[in-house]
Amino acid sequence: MKPRTIAIYGKGGIGKSFTTTNLGATFALMGKRVLQLGCDPKHDSTTSLFGGVSLPTVTEVFAEKNDRNEQVQIRDIVFRRDLPGFPQPIYGVELGGPQVGRGCGGRGIISGFDVLEKLGLFSWDLDIILMDFLGDVVCGGFATPLARSLSEEVILLTTNDRQSIFTANNICQANNYFKTVGGQSKLLGLIINRDDGSGIAEKYATAAGINILMRLPYNPAARDKDDSFDFAVALPEIGEKFRHLAADILERKISPSEAAGLDFHTFVRLFGAVNEAYPTPATDTELIKHTTQKPGNSGPVNTTNGSLSSDNARLLACIDKLPASEQEIYRMVEVDKKSPAETAAIKGVSETEVREILSSARTHLRKLFFSL
């Protein structure tokens, strides 16, 4: 039987490795054979799992072996840890990546998976493969498990801050995109780490239609365990939550979320009112230095490209390309300076409908303006 593959995605620094390590430890305590696969150039996913030991990475080993014209073997990159009280060893791999400024981290992920697949990763005698993935970076390499359906399931990790939720929303949208081209990865849901009770992540999950799998409040004792390279599931209040989640996953009690994610404007509205005003374009006149006369030349020098129309002319041209309904509403509000309420009264529609049409017009205008 092929191992169950689960990718855990989230913004850097919010506890992905903590969550992955403790979930893996919980599966192992249940008698499952677990491999934790670190998919971040920092290569620190498995550090706590291995008691503070930093594992050699696939990237490093492959480069060294390649220089000597040798083949990478399983023993070169896969490591095990036998722990007292655990019925099974836990296995770990770090894909690694280039040093800062010396290469593409996403390319390192792709190459690392190539090496592991050649070694038969998905046919190894394992029950669970947990992939700890950085979610900030949206290049193709970090989307590998989604793009190639290497992960059967996806879990999003977030806290209650906007940036981590934004990252989770990006991954949700990416997974849905890959579904349109044959992707099979299923979104299990969202874990809220360091939950402060503010309900912000829950508000997002409700709006996006995503399951909340687990809420982990901030726990200083759990942080201390992680900092000392130990398992936080040794704490009863933490262990109980992870055991409940692990059991639900193993017994397939979680119905995947059919969530499309939220578009940018809908997303930011979750956090308060949104200014829908069109940004003021900068002009070439204010940014390009104009020279009136070259040294040794009595004639004026025109440094402006005469083939370019003014920004105002461009904007008017873009407005003319809007759909008729959007064009009319936009002109009434932005050109004639009527309020949405006045416009709604004139048109005989609701103010909400006017605002929706106006928002759509502004979105189209931005795309038109910067594509000309």
C-alpha cells in the first residue's frame, strides 16, 4: 500500500515545523511508520524531531556525490530516530536548498523530489509522509506536491494575523487552480496555531468554506519543549488535541473542504472597510528629468516620447473599453462625482449593486491601464 501523503503549508515562522513534528510524533506513537520531509531551504523542519541534530540535506549530498560521479543512496539522505516509548522509529529527510543569493529555492525543491522519486519514495514501507512546506513563496517549486498531486491531502496552518491568513488563502487558490488541470490534492482544512481567541482566522475559514481542524492556544510550556528540541505532545493538553486530529485523519473522518479561496478584495474586506478609490497615476513629467538644451546645441531637446499619450488620455481610453453597465456607473461616480447612493437612485438599483459594479469596473480598469 502506498503511504498516505500530507502537505502542511503555512507562512514562515508560525509553527509549521512544530505542528508537523508533533503530528508525526503522534502518528508514530499510534504505531504508524512516519517520514517527515522538510521542504524549506532553511532545512530546520526535522531539528526538533532529531533532538537538535541538523540533517544533511538532499541538495548538499547530491552536489557532493555528483562531484565524485557517485549515486545518491537512501542511507545518504534518509535518517531515523529511535525514541524511548515509541513503538516505531521516526524517519526524516531535509530537501534543503541553495545558500542565500546563490540559486533558486524552488528549483532545489523540484530537484530534491526528483532524487527521492528515483529512490522510490512513494513505494517505501511507510504509513505516513508529512511534507513541511513553506507557503510564503508561490513559485512552481514550492507548489510541487499540488501541481503533481504528490500530496494526497493538504493542511493549511495559520495564526490570527492577516499575513499568515493571506498565505493560507494563496495556497487554497493554488490548489484549486491545479484541480482545474487534473490535480488530485484534497484540502483537509485549517489549523489555527497560537490561537488568541480573536476569531480572525475563524472568520476567514467561514467565509472561504474551509474546515477548522484544530485550535492550538499559545502555550509557554509547549514553546519551551520546542526550543529544547522535545515534543510538545508530551504535555497532556497539547497531546490530546494532536491525538484527536491524528485519529480523525487516519480514520478519514474529515470531509475535504470544497473551498475556492477568496479574491483579494473580498479577503481584505474581512479586516475592515476598503478604500475603493483608483490610485493616482504618476506621470512622466514628474519622474523624468527633461533637458531643454544639450551642451553645444542651441536647439531644445525633447526627451518625452511623443508616441505616448498622457496618463489621463490612457485612463479615458480604458474607461471606453469597460462593459457598458460598468462604464456608465463608473463615469457617474468618478467623473460626475455622484455618490453611490445618488447613482443608485438615478439608475433605480440598490446602492449595494452600484458598489459591486463600481468595484468590478475598478478591477477591470487596473488591468486595462497597465496592459496598454
